[in-house]
Amino acid sequence: MLLRAATVDDAHGIAVVHVRSWQAGYRGLMPQHVLDGLSIAEREAGWARILTETVRGSQTLVVERAGTLVGWASFGDARDADAAGTGELWGIYAHPDAWSTGVGHLLIDGVERALVDAGHEAAYLWVLEGNERAASFYERHGWASDGATKVDRRPGMVLHERRHVKRLG
């Protein structure tokens, strides 16, 4: 497996992983009509835009296996006012066919190293309430819930999330 920085040419592969991982990982946690309505083409356009911008120190890493993109992670400076000065893991996903193959470990390790290199001593991420698979993954990698929660209102759904934090370095 190869871990590397994403380029705009990765937009399609990232979009495929994004949609397929949401459809599998969030089944029963998000409304099914929302998951069924996810569009790879729309996500690809969004990712092409994201990958050409640099906002809040944003970076995206990808993992390839046999030339196929199988995972990605996006991260940068904290977006939440109460966490200024820390890093944030904005999203990390692996294609369902690549779950439990080490893709996530490679990504989270790469993200943590990059956040340290950017000068962050600590970082946080948000986990969808009820997503025990993800929470367990983060906990195995030293991230712990700090008790903070938030509500994320999106079209057709209201998401409840828990914050996990980690001291880096």
C-alpha cells in the first residue's frame, strides 16, 4: 500500500471511497434515503474544488493499493473556536472492501505525523453518535472522548457527534 498526498487527479477515487464508505458505514445511523441519494459525480466535483484550495492548513492524504485509491483522510487546523491552535482530523474513510486491511492505520498514522510537523501538539475529531466501529478504531489509536458533543444539521437529517482528542508527538 502506498500513502501519499492527494492531487486533483484523485478527486474521482476519493469521491468513490467517500460515497461507498458512507453508504456502508452509516447504514442505520443516517436516513437511508440520504445514503441512497449520494452522488459520486457531485462528490467528485466537490473534491476537485477542495483539492485546489488550501484552507486552514488543509491537507488530504490517500492510500493506493495495486494502483486503486482505497482510502483518504483530510485534516488541518481546528475549525472549532474552542479548539484554536490544535489540529483537526476532518474525515478519514476507507472503501468498505478495504476495511480491516491496515488502510485506516496507515492514514491515521500519516495524519498524526503531518499534524505534528505542522506544529500541533494536540488534535481532535468528531465521531457520529452510534458509530461504534469508528469510535473503537480511534480509541485503539489513542484518541479518547473528552465528553464534548455537537449537533450537525444537514439537509434531511440531524447528526449528533462526540469529540475525541489526542495529544500528539
